[in-house]
Amino acid sequence: MSAFFDLLSELSDRHPKPANLRFQYGTAGFRTQAHILDSVLFRVGVLAGLRSKKLDGKTIGVMVTASHNPEQDNGVKLVDPRGDMLEAAWEVHATTFANAATTDDFVSAVESFVKSAKIDLSKPSRVVYGRDTRPSGPALVAALEDGFKAIGVEARDAGVTTTPILHYLVRAINTKGTKDSYGDDSEEGYLVKLTSAFKKLVAGKQAPPPLVVDCANGVGAEAISKFQTHLGNSIKLVPVNIETTKPGALNNACGADYVKTSQKLPASLVGHLQPGQRACSLDGDADRLMYFYLDERGQFHMLDGDKIAALVAAFIVELVKTAGLDGEIKLGVVQTAYANGASTKYLAERLPVRCVPTGVKHLHHAAERFDVGVYFEANGHGTVLFSQETREKLADHEPSTPAQSTALNHLRSLVQLINQTVGDAISDMLLVEAILTHKSYSGEEWDSLYVDLPNRLVKVVVGDRHAFQTEDAERRLVSPKGLQAKVDDLVRRYDGGRSFVRPSGTEDVVRVYAEATIRSQADELAFRVAGLVYDESGGDPSGRPKEFL
Ligand code: G16
């Protein structure tokens, strides 16, 4: 026992915590500037090892990424054995470990945690880990590996990979050889599983025109080229923004977050994308997806997570009905406050819809309550979950007509095509492509399912974003006191107005969302609410974004 703590102490000394900094395990793990994360990575390595021991040696995942954030940021998140996000109770332990001021404090935090959580240190410990293409990745992974060493983790390096592949691997490793086997526990296994399902779904249909894929100059570029090899001529992908080693290129004027926030084409496609041509953007770790196209007049149109949810939910409802399973399988949709009001209206007229706070873990858990739960954040992060019982029903159901049999086989293929561990931009992209192929929809036809209310998302840099606290699935502020009443007062003055304010869990900003019936009004409302937030934070007027003046 004492040898264990001696080694922990010795290795911890190599990864001192920077003074005067507070870390928090937020919406997507720890995420901040890469150069201050060394101690956090070491300690996450230790925590991952302990989590595995606590779960009797089940494999835990660790992903080193800052996803949509700028290249100089990095981050780390833990993945639980079923491939989903770390159990919420352990997020608190992660934060405690990360904030222990000295090695002695850290070692005693570990000691008391081991005791209170009744962790048997003699149990085996297994972790699979990966990273995105950020230049800070290798050094941070080295710190993580020291954490593994301190605990005696049997570690498997998945190398440079996408977040969804890492989640897939965790589930595949933990279900290997069981009746719930999720697939072969390798990147090749993942590629074969998804692309075979896609090919089955589109068999006999005419291949759609090529799809332009903006890879955000991130790890998705490597994955897309591997996918293309497996997809053959079932679909032609045209990857752009694939410069994974060019300094400063990651997520810069490209990628799903840029497209969603700025409501513009990725800069490199301006003047190159043809009217009517379908295109989509991945984000830095390929877990978000945003579609877009230019109309005849060259005007930009975005098909975001809400539009994906509408397309997917309607398709599955139709298949379930045709398969003769109507009434036996209940679908539901989960959204967040960012969902466009028009999408919520469209979906709620057809299905049960739930609203939860931002963050995959909230959506994922809410979606698990349905037989088939479709969840998408407007920012393009989402997936579809088929409950165990539904998967069994689909596997065992005896169709009574050829039409039922075809629909049933499509549903079975969807279960294989969709990465059910987490939102997966490439799996979602193939899902969308399969549906568009079945429906013979162009981007424009898909877009016409409903008309988005004009909306605007603004970031405000404040002194302390933690001063902003919310309730009602982040739709209302409880602090700072009195600010919500001012927001309500503004909102009332705009036709179809809706706005909310929430602190980001991944960036050091407060986010403001607004929508209204007219574009100029949505913009004005967003900037005026952002002005209120800025004033409340007592910032220096010279730092006020110029749109607010
Ligand atoms: C992460 C989370 C998403 C969330 C997004 C923005 O995405 O996984 O659920 O919507 O951050 O969160 P926030 O508004 O709190 O900053 P990603 O793609 O960056 O990992």
C-alpha cells in the first residue's frame, strides 16, 4: 500500500499544479488552454485507473481533445464502460483531484477517495485512450500515461482518432464475446460495421451526387479518407479543409461550430461551392455535424442538428409503421433550449419532445427513456438510441409482407449504422445521406420540412462566468439577481421573441441565444441581451464588442 502511494507521490511531483488556477470538469470534461493542463492530465490518468478498479477492471476511455475550441486549447474527458459519458458523481471527484494544490494534497485526496469509495487497489485496471490532432496532444498524453503508471493501468493507446471512435472502442472492448457485442474492438471493426450497414441501406438505389465534407482541418480528415476506402462507390465524399498539420488551421474559419455560429460557408468554400451542391462540416474531433447548401440565388442555408433530428425522426417513424411495429415502439426526441422554436413545433406535432440542459450526458440520459430516442443539439451533436428491448424486438420480429420485411431490414441496418455511444459526425452524415437517398431529397427539399425562425448566438466575455446560473433547462437565469427580469422585458418587445443566457461549459464565455420572426430583430435582440450581460459583468467599456455599441 505504501509503495503504491510512494510511486503516486513521486510521479505527481513531475506534474505540479499551476498555482492560483481552478479547474472544473464541465460540459465536456476539462477544457482550457493546453499549456496549463499537464497536472490535470496526470490526475485524470489516476482517476481513470481508479474508476476501472472500482468497476472490476472494466475498460474506461480517455479522450484528449478540445473539440470545437481553438487550436491552442485542449481538454480531456472520460468515457464509461458502455461508451457513454462519465457518471456525474465522479465528475466531482475529477474536479477535486484536479484542484489539489500540492502533491501531498493530491495523494491524500486519492487516499481518502480510495477509502470512501471502497476501491480495492488490488483489482485490475484497464484504459483505452486517444487524442485529436492538436499539437499539444503528445505532451499531454505523456502526462496521462504517467497517471496510468502510478496506478498500474493496463493501457491501450488508440492513437490519433476521433472522439466517437474512442467511445465505440470502449463499448466494443467491454462487450467483446458477450451477446451484446458491439462490434470488433478496432478502428477497422468500426469502419466495417458502419459502412456495411450504409451499403445495405442504399443497395439498389442511385448513388447521390458527391458530398463536400469540411473536415475542420482536424482528425475527421483522416477518418473520412478511411471511410471512403470502405464505402467504395456507394457514395463519393469530397473532403476539404484536411490540413491537419498546418499550424493554426484547426477549426479556423471552418468546421461545424464556425458554420453554426457565423451562419456562413467555411471560408475555403466561398466561391467554390456550387448552388444546390450538398455540403457538411465536421468539428475538430468529428462529433458534430452541420449541413448546408447555396440556393439558386447563391444564398446560404444551414441544416443544423434540429433539421437532422426532424429528418431522422420522421424517417424512423415511417419505417416503424411500415414494418408493422406501430404502437409497439415509441419514439421520442430530446432537444435543448438552443433548438429552433420552429423545429420544436414541427417535432412536437408528431412526437413527444423533451428539453434538457446543454451537454451530451443530459440528452443521452433523457433519450434512454424512449424505445427509440432521437437526440440532437442544434449545434449538430446527436445520435439515436435504440433500447435493448427494441433491438431485440427488431431482431425477432417476423414480418408478414415483403414491405414489412424491407422496412424491418432497414431498421436493423440503422441500429448498426448509428453510433449509439455518442454523437458521431460521420455516422450521422451517412445516416442523413441514406435518408436523402431513400427520399430522393435535395438539400432544399429537406430544408423545407419547416422554416427556421431567424436566430443569433453571441458569446460575451465576462469577468466570472460562474456568476451566471440558470434553471428550467437553462432557459432562465437565477443569478445575477434581477437580470432575467431585464431579459424578459426586452424579449416582450420583439415579435416571436425568445432569448436565454447561460454560461458555457467549454469556453470562458457566457452564451446568449435569441430568435424572432424577422432576421434583423433576432440579431438586435441577441445583441441587446448580450449588452445587458456585458453591463452586468462590470466589464471595461473599451472591451465591449463593437456590435453592442
Ligand atoms: C461540447 C458538448 C456539447 C455542447 C458543446 C458546447 O461539444 O459535448 O454537448 O453543446 O460542448 O457547450 P457549451 O455551450 O457549454 O460550451 P464539443 O463538440 O465542443 O465537445
